Amino acid sequence: MRHKLILAAKTGAALLFVGIAIRVLTNEFSAISFAEVADSLGRIGGAALGFSAVATVVTFAAVATYDSFAMHYAGKQLSLARSALSSTTSYAVFNLLGFPVFTGNAVRFWLFDHWGFSAGDVAICTVVTTIVCNLMLTFIAAASFLATPEAFELALGLDKGASMSIGLALLTVAMALTVFAISGPTELRVWRFSFNHPGSLLIPHLMVCIVDYTATSAVLYVLLGNNFAMEFLPFVALFSTAKLLGMASNVPGGLGVFEAAMASAMRDVAPADLAAALIAYRCIFYLAPFAVAAAGLAVHGLARASRRTSPRKPSTPSQ
């Protein structure tokens, strides 16, 4: 009964998000034609597309470390090579398909089971990555409100005083949580999971997260080119928040929800130019990594199957 209620709640939330997204997207893009969007796509240019592709690679290079960090907090070891495979493929799959428990975590479990880890270790990776990356997002949002309050006056209608107050509150919360994680109890518990004291390792973990967020944001930012006047730092906060809304909606890939969130805050961009940038972003950051991940998983599966045909020693989690 509990699982049915959770499923019904998620379905209801997804339908609500989709309804809101459709209304926003209809208001923003109903007046433009396919020809206008195609013309805007043609004006993006090879340099912008190339830079976006590089930023995507940088993002996935940062993501590659996430499972290794999480396993270290759980008192276990996962090599960087294995972390790169599990982190990037699970991220690429759930990024496109949504429903991370059934997509990204299924991929991670398939890999972890072969490496000698448990389903609980899969959950630990998800919990740790979510907490640390959201902590970094709080720092980014705080810095954005404090450094460029005028950007939020234009996008959200907040005056400078309100933006500064929000920024200070977010910074205080983020700093308190960071200090607690670094110098607090030697064992931390989140729901049913217990973790070792992160200590100073949390700092490089947070730095990796900021590389992830800024590089991901840069993928779309550079595609917008001169069509968008917002400075990069507040754009990172806006973009990351829109992406989180897309994930929380349980809509596959946040499709429509992410676009609606961005469109509602970017009214100074011509609808055709915004639509073109969002389409290019989806192709570069979602479709291309998914294809690479699928190929990587296929190669791993074939190699795994070939090893079964010859005598071998069982693998260990630390290998």
C-alpha cells in the first residue's frame, strides 16, 4: 500500500509539473515557426557547438569521481576507473530517461553486483551525491544572490535587499553544514545509512561538484551567445535550479519542465533563439552522452561475458 501511495504521489506530481510546463511553453513558443527555429539553429555556429561539447566532456569528467567519493565515505574503496564507468553511465541514462531508481540506479546496480557491492552501496552513492551536490548548489545560489542581486531583480522581481538577505541565509546554512560535516561526529547517519566522517575530503568533493555545475551550465550559456545578458554566475544558479526542478518532476529527462523554468526567467531572449539553444543543448548534453554510455555498457557487457568463458579469479570491490 505504501509503495502504491508513493507511486501515485510521484505520478500526480509529474502530471502537475507537465501541466504547468505545457502552459508556460505554449505562452512562450506558440507564436514561432519551425523555420524561425531552424534559422536560429543555423546561427549558433561551429565554435559554440564545439565549446559546448568540450564543456560536456568536462562535466562528465567531474561526474566520474562521484561514486568513488561516496564509497570512501561508506568505508569502502572503488577505483577511479570503475567509478568513472558507473557514475557517468548511470548519470547519462537517468539524465535522458528520468526515474533514476529504475534507470540510473539499475545500471549502477548491474555494475556494482559484478564488483561485489550490495544494493545498499548503490543507495549510498545516490544519497551522498545528492547531498553534496545540493550543498554546492546552495553555495552557488548564495554567491549569486550576494554578488549580482540586480540579476534577480530582473528575473524574479526581487529588490536588492531581499536578494542580499536570501544570499546571506543560504551562505549561513551552507557554511554550517560544511563545518558540521568536516569537524562534526566521526559517524554520520542519513536515514538507514551510516557514513564515515568526511573530514577534509569534503572540500575536493565540493570542488568537483562546482566543476560539474559550472561546466553543465556553460553548455547552454555558450549556445545562447549574445542573445542573453545575464552574467554567468547567476545563470549557473538559475540553470541548476531549473535542472533540479526537471529531475524532481519525475518527467523523463525533465523534458518540458526544465525548458519551461528557463523560459520563464529568460524573457529577454527571443523565443526562436531560446528554442534553438535548448534543442542544441538537449542533443549535445543528453543524446550524445546517452549514446556513448550505451556503447560503453555494451562493451563492458561483452567483456564480462567473454571472461565467463575462461577461468578467472572473482573480482573484488577494491579492484
